[in-house]
Amino acid sequence: MTYSATSHVTVELASFTDAGDEQRENVRMYKTHLGRIPIMLKSMRCNLFGKDEDLLPRLNECPHDQGGYFIINGTEKVMIAQERQAANHVYSFRRSRGIVSEVKSIIEGSMNKPRTLLVQLPYKTKGPKGSGFEAIETQVAQMEKRIPLFVLYRALDMISDKEILQTIVPDMSDVKMLEMLRPAMDNAAELKVYTQEDALYCIGKMLGEVNSRENLIKKARELLARDLLPHMGVDPASARRKCFFIGYMVHHMLLVALARRDDTDRDMLGNKRLDLAGTLLGFQFNTYLVLIRREMMKLLREVTVGTRPGFKLPDLIKPDIVTRGLRSCLSTGNFGGGDGAPMKTGVSQTLNRLTYSSALSNLRRIQNPIDASSKVTRPRNLHCTQWGYICPVETPEGGSIGLLKNMALMCLLSVGSSHDDVVQVVESQGLLNFSVIDHHVLSQPNMARIFVNGTLIGVNEDPDSFLKQLRRRRRNGQLSNEVSIVRDIRDREIRVWSDAGRALRPLFVVENAGLKMRKPHLAKCMRASGVGDSTLNWELILTEGFVDLIDCEEEDSILIAMRPDDIPNNENYSHCELDPAMIFGICASIIPFPNHNQSPRNTYQSAMGKQAMGIYASNFKMRMDTTAHVLYYPQKPLVRTKSMSYMHSNDLPAGHNAVVAIACYSGYNQEDSVVMNKSGVDRGFFRSVFWRSYKTVEEEKSNQKEVFERPDRRITANMRNANYGNLDDDGLIQPGVPVHGGDILVGKTAPIRRTEQDDDDQARYLKTDSSLSSRPAEKGIVDSVMLTENEKGYRFTKVKLRTIKIPNIGDKFCSRHGQKGTCGIQLRQEDLPFTRDG
């Protein structure tokens, strides 16, 4: 059973004459079924959205369940955030063949594939490596041949060598940089490309097509408009802006070549984006829409040529493409594969419900696309820009170390806001248009380039005032509080980002050598929450400007105090941390005194804390999980961290408060072994209950429908040597019945299709047995039985088996500091060491 909702689309049917004229009087509108879309739990379309915590238990729901997952075929599926390189960023770095600058350009909000522009400064092939450089070349999108730099400029209608050089080199007295551009100028002269038409014809010939000069020029013009930096615009008026952006890329590449800048750090968190469920499902949904469109065109083509007499509207749009496609993606975890894109695996996973903290941790996981068997180390290292965004200790051991990460407690991801709205606000601050920008304007020392989501939209003459006004507008709500505003003084840039997938974290705003948020403001925000004196209205805190949401790029242009007590020591502080402990993730925040542990111990505990037994959900009695463990007597820990109170660890605890002696005793606690108190175990110490659910469906195979019933040996073939005696007439077992290994839990039969070759012994069998049995080595008590129907109308049943688990030799135990050990022996309490007071 899949938790999903029906999606409908309005279809307009219009008829045309043979001449192509539309007959408007025959236009008809229809509302038709497009497919079923899986619904995320606790989202706005979910039935539980906005439900009060007091009401949820009456609906048999856990009030502490955060949602954020899907239910696919009866299984909880969570989508792991996928890490990728940010689009519209310029990356400059050294390669074996030369210096490279590249950008993956995509229109904000578009579902198209990014178009890559590559600018390369090759090393000279003759002479020793590093002895010099050849002419700069560019590669547009998927073109195999490379376009000389000055040819590309002239194809964009920038003809003059001087004007081209001025877009690249702000300081025309920089002789070294100008000399590196000389081979590119000479290359264009050798090709005899002097006009825009010459340049377009030269590029058209590189496409490898045999065509007339006019058609080659037309194709080249279309290529440059569509595939060259589409985020800068796709209309002819954007050609001049593209020239300035290419000059910006070449300038950065030359700075790296001259060792004036380091290579772009691709592992910096600001150069990455995280794709969540909305983005991933959106791209997948777009792939299926393309398939539906192809099927529609195929059907309409058959009707047009006469091979098909007509069609009905349900035949035109096939909803199964979307329904089955999205369900398959979420159940298998395989995403992508459309339009030549590589397939991503492991994007969706079964939600880990061992403990409550493991479920929360699973929802905040980040996956790097690099293969776990790869030997590269830099992407695995903890980067300084991850402070406050990525947990520094919660990562698995082995091949996935550093590739699977978890978000810190206060980290959140931007959902994205309108690019056009942000541009409109930025332009209202006063920008110089590209039509008036020339070398003299760019060379002024106080001039700053303005970027919005990587799009170069203009320059400003007063960047200090411009920056203050933008941040003021963000705090008073004219800009979304998720928008980040970055000031880069060295490169004379102001970058504004409003795209989705940026890691953000809240910081207190500091004004007049103190926090902007004072006690009267705090009381106001508490009253506005309407919940209680201890609850704050978070939206009011953001809209009042007491807290800013900052990404790691903006962190470079602000000064952050670690604690409020540090603010008076430096008047330049602009922000303050909420709490230094917020650098940890879900599992690391449970560790008491982690600063007193050896660093790897915190990593071990973050992994083993997810395996602890406790209460994973308050409604565990009503749930039918495939497997579940619950501790009989879970206890609140005597030592608790402040963060634990926000993660409901008092309501859903895990583990016991055990008395532990660190000593040598009897030799059974060597290495990673522990000696346990058998008397305590007999009293229920670490005793737990284990549930396993079995499921079966009345399926229909070869027009033979299965039926739940108690099989009769006289007329049923293929019956096993097992216990069928616990079944009722309806084929189901009663709750409370003891079950041993191999016992039948659900009786199910299917009719046998008779043939003339059947002998008399086979002819007496009317049915065949397909009953469901328990595992051979498992015994327990039937806890509950559920019978219902799936979306296809077939009956299915689930049987929940309960087994008591008592600690035994070989079972694993662990402290809250990653010190794990297995039970070596169990001794009675009188045989264990004791103090003078007993």
C-alpha cells in the first residue's frame, strides 16, 4: 500500500485544418488523470499536517514523529540529500594539460541539463612543462571541437581587440596578463576572422555539418543563444553580458596561471548544493512527462496517417507512467537515467527505526556521489567551512567515511525563492547597465560587480552602501530571509544567492556591542507563540531581524562571536553563535562531555548510539514494522546533555543506568568483554521484546485467484509437514497463540487448472497450498493480526509475532562514549565484587 494522491491536469483538445489553421470552435477542455504522486508524511498535502500533538495519539500516531518520509508498498522510505557542485559558479584549477576555468550554466528553476562552458589555457606542447602557454580555447556545451577565444567574442558581436582585452584585464598596465592573451589574438588573425559573420561561419563549420554558409551561420547563432551561458540570457540582447562573463572567467583563470590566486576549492561547502526530495522528485517527474509527451505524439501521429481510427482521452495520457515510475524510484532508490543522465543509486532508503535518534539521523543524512571504493581523500576530509553545518563526528567507518555525512542540529536547507523578484530588488538599489559599462567604469577601485545566482547583472559604484541596504531589506522582509548576500572585497564582487539547496544556520544579530534581541523582545516572541511560556515564535524572531540565516559563503564577510560574553571584547562583531554545541548532529549531541573523549570515540558512539534499544516510537504497539526492538524498562540517563531535551530523549529513552566497575576480574572481561550480573538479568535487566511482521496477499496468477482459508489435506496438494492446527476457518491465526519454527501463520490456497494428462491421484486435488509460515528458527507469540485490502482491491494480511529476548553471552553492550564490549560471562550477584558497604 502506497500513501499517495491523485494528480489531475487540464487538457485542451483543438482540431486543425490541412492548411494548419486552428478551428477555435472545436476547442474542448478536459480534466484528466495524470498519475498518483507519493505524499511526504507531515507535508502540506498530508492528512496529519497541522494536527495538534494532543490529537495525534488518538489517531494512533506518535506525537514526536517528525515526518519527512514516504510510505511505498507498506515500507517507510526516506530520501537522502544528494550533494552536487553548485551551478553558475566559476571554478578555476590546474589540470595536467593546462589551466581550466569552467561553469555549469543553468537557468534558475529550469529542469534542463546544465550547459558547461570550458575555457582552457593549454601548456605548450614543445619544450619542458610550464615553459609557457598556447592560445586560449573554449568549449561550448557538447561541442567536440574547441573555439578560439577571440573567435567566440566576435561571434557575440564584440569585434575590437581592445574592447575584448578590456573585458578580461581591468588594469591595462598589467603586462604579464596581456602577454598571456597575445597567442589568442594571433590565433584569430591566422584564421582571418574579423567580423561577426566570419566568426559564426567558423563556429558553424566546427559543428561537422555540410551545409550552406547561411545555414551554418544560423545554426551557430542558435547554438550560442541556447547553449552558451543560458543563465545570462537566451535572447540576442544578452550577447554583451555573456562577453563580460566570459572575460570574468578568463580573468580568474589567468590569476591562477600567474599564481596570484589559488585553485578554486571544490570541497568548500559554499561551492556545493544539496538536493532534497522536492528537487529530486521534480527532475524525475519531468522525465516521465517527457515520456508521456512521446507517447502522445506517437498516438496522434498514428491517427494523422490513418493507421489508427481515433482515440479516447484516457488513451492519450497514460497515468501509469508517472504512478509506476515514481513508485519504482522510491522503492528501489534508483533515480535519474532520463535524457542520457547517469543513474543514481541509493537515493531512497528504508527508514532506520531502531531508535528515535536513528530515525532523526536518517532524515538528516547527506550522500556524496563519489564511489565508496574511491581512494581520493580530499572530499572525505572535514572542511573548515562545514563548521555549524555538518556534524564533525557522525560519519560511518570504512569506505564511506567522509562521504556519508549528517547535518548539524541547527543546519537547514534553503527552499529557493524567485530569481526575478530578487533581481528586481537588487536593481532598485541602483546598478549601471551593460550598455554604459566600459573599461573606465570597471577599472575604478570602488566599483563592484553584482551577481544574482551567478548571473552578472551589473556593477555598483558604492558597494558599502549597497550591501547595507540589501541586508536591511532582508531583515525587514523585502527579501526572503533565506537569501544570502556575500561581499568579496578582494575580487570586488557582491554575490546574492537565492537558489535552493544551500546549507544555512541561524546566528544572533549583534548591534551596538550587544545582542539585538533583548529580554522584552524575548517575552514578546514567547507571547506570540500562543503555546506556552517556554515556546518561542520562530517566524517572528526571523521577521523582526533578531536572527539571520547565514550560509558559509556569507560567513567569510562577517565576524561571529562564540558566546554573548565575548561581544564586549571586540566592537567589530556582527553576529553571535546560538550555542557552540550546535556544531554537532543528532547522535553526537547525545554524548555527554564529548570534549573529554578521544575524537574517534565520538565517531564510534555516533554509530552505535543508533543501534541502542529503547522506545523508537510511542505507538509501537499499533505499528506493523517488519522488525522492531523495544526495551522492557528503558530509563532516562542520569547525565543528560542540553540538546537531548529537544530530541524527546526523556519521552523516548534508550538504554539503562548500569553500575559499572572498571577492574580485572576472573579473566572473562579481557579485551572487549564484560562480566554481567546474572541476578539483574533475571530481574529484567536489559530484557527486550522483538517483533517481526509477516505479510502475504491474495494474488491472482494466470486467472487463478488465491484465497485465505485453512487448507484441507484431502483436496489440497503441496501441503508441507508443518503445524496447520492454529488456523481458523478463514485461514488466519488468532492473537495470543504460541508459535514455533515453521508453523503456518496464514493459510492460503489457489485453484489447480486441470489437464487431460492428470492421473487419478492428481485429479483428486482441487487446490494447491501457498500458505505463509514462520521462520524455521523463530518462535514466539502472535501479537496481532491485520486484514485489509490494497489499492488493487486484493485482500492482504499481516501477522505480528512477538519474541522475548534475554541478554546472553555474546550480546553487545556499549557505554555512551563508544566503549563497546560483548558479554563474556554472567555471574550471580554474590559472586561479583562489592564494596565494604555491600
